[in-house]
Amino acid sequence: MESDKKIRARRVSVTSGDLVNLRNHARNHELDPKVTGPYEVLEADERTYLIDQDGLPDRVSGAHVVPAGPVDPAKRPKRHQLAVPDALQPGGSEFVFEQFVDRTWDEEGVLWLLVR
């Protein structure tokens, strides 16, 4: 099987703490943005990245990541705090949620999740 010489593998050099954009696969019109973001990289391994997407950690493939480039520190997205109930603290009870119904932010920037 011959390789196509016109196609080159593109390796993105991203480390934790960097800002990245994600390719917008939900793009329906040519005027829709090609990427969404920027998101902060929390953890990086060989092929995937753990990013902070709207205050929640999300693991994405490296094929969907585009480096955001330099961003003014004043324009960096602020990191949200996540409220963790006492029952979910280390050594607490374990719960399984069927579905996340809604989410809200309080005045202090803490994320509250409504689950069932």
C-alpha cells in the first residue's frame, strides 16, 4: 500500500496550560466559525488532551485541536470553581447519575449541576 505524498501528518505541539481551539464539526453554514474556544489544556498525553470546556473537564482527540496562539492575559477565560457536595468528597458516598438536566452559575462563579 503506497502512502499519499500530498498528505502530511500534522502533529500539534501543545502542553498543559496552553490555550487551544476546537474544530467546529457542527458548522452548517460557511459563515459559522471554523473553530470554538479558546479552552485551556489541563492535561496532555500522546494523542488526547483534557481541556477545561465551560468549567467541565473534557477529553478530546488531538485531531480536533488547533493551537489558539498568544492570548492577552486580560482576555483569557477565567477558570470557574466547581461545587463538590460533601457526599462526593474523598471518602464520601458514591453516586451514579442518569442524566445531567441543567447547569447554573452562582454569583461567585461556582457551577451547580442539576442531575437525575
